[in-house]
Amino acid sequence: MPLRPRPEPGLPSVRIALRVVPRASRDVVVGMRMGALLVRVTAAPVDGAANEAITRVLAKRLGIATRAVRIVGGQTSKSKVVEIEGLEVAEVWRRVGYDGPPEGEA
């Protein structure tokens, strides 16, 4: 389940499943792979450098502040969960270049 709205009052927020490729040739959001958004970053997974790169890449792609993107699961794994504040699910999908979530996802 790649995108899920978080039921909290106030700002909307979305949780995204990520698959990360560290030490890539460039920082880029690639697309979907196995139900998760694939992100490639040039940083190595050392001392949180790759995690910082992930938040920067996603914030830039989504057009939001870096502080609105937080890694909430998988700090030391290639599979992560990221929370994005201030956007609805449909808007996140639009900004990463997809028409909508896979069947069965909302």
C-alpha cells in the first residue's frame, strides 16, 4: 500500500512506501516498483546521508518544504515509509507523475 491518508485533524498528510537505491548516479524519483515509489539517491547509506537525500529529493519533486517530509519507518532499510504533510493523496500522485494509486489503493 504505497499511499495512505493519515486520519488526523489539521493539515492533511500522506504516508508513502518507498524503495530506495543509494549510491546511484543521480538523485531522482524513478517510478513504482513492487507497490512502492522508487527513489534513487547519490548519497551512501552512512550516518543518515541517504535519508537526508531522500527527504530533499521528495520535497523538491513535490514542491514542498523539506521539513514537511519525514521518514517514519525503515531508517536503516532500503524499504522505508515516508510521511508527507500538507498534501492530499491525489495531489501527491499528481506531483510524482501518476494518474492515481494502483487498484485497491486510495
